[in-house]
Amino acid sequence: MDGNPMTSRRDRIRDKIMSRVEIDETTGCYIWQGPTSGDKGRGRDYPRMSLDGQTVAVHIVMWTNEHGYVPGKKQLDHICRNRRCVRPDGPHLEMVTHRENMKRRDKARKAPPPKTEEN
């Protein structure tokens, strides 16, 4: 990370996050390569990082850094359906209500798996 005192806090946060990201050339997702919330429970596999001494959700930090705070009645939906994606724009993250987030989740679970060369 840049030690330059002229670098803004927003730039330092963005640089810290992007230093742990691999860009998927096919989907455009910014795939977090650092720690996650683990593989158990409802909130499994979401990217986590330390910021100012607290463990925080990386996708929320990235969104907040680029767009501002997420109001209490809203959530971020991974439109790309990849929980490790921290890209704050395009068809990746969108601020929605809890109800809309659950509707989209349920719809994605019912959708047939994407076609591959094998099938």
C-alpha cells in the first residue's frame, strides 16, 4: 500500500482491497483471494479483511468506498452470484431491499446450471 501522505484514505482502501483481488477475465468479477467468513452457516464464504482494527466484509467496504454508505434497510446483492466478487459496479453488486435480495437468491437457486462444453 502507498505510504504517501497525499494519497487519500479512499485510494488506500481501494489499493488494499485490489492487492488481494484477481480479475476473472471471463466474468469481469473481482475475485477476493484473502480470508473469508468460512464454509459453514448462512454467511459462509464472504470476503473478510481487517480495516482500522475491525474485521469487515470486503464487498461492503468496497461499495461504501466507491458509492457511500448502505442504509440500514438495504443490502448488497451479488448479481453475478459470486460471493467472493468485490467489484462495486456493473452487473456485480447492487443495493436492494432484503426482500428483493431473497427473491433473487431463490430465483437463482431454481435456475438450471449454466451450460458447459461437457453438457
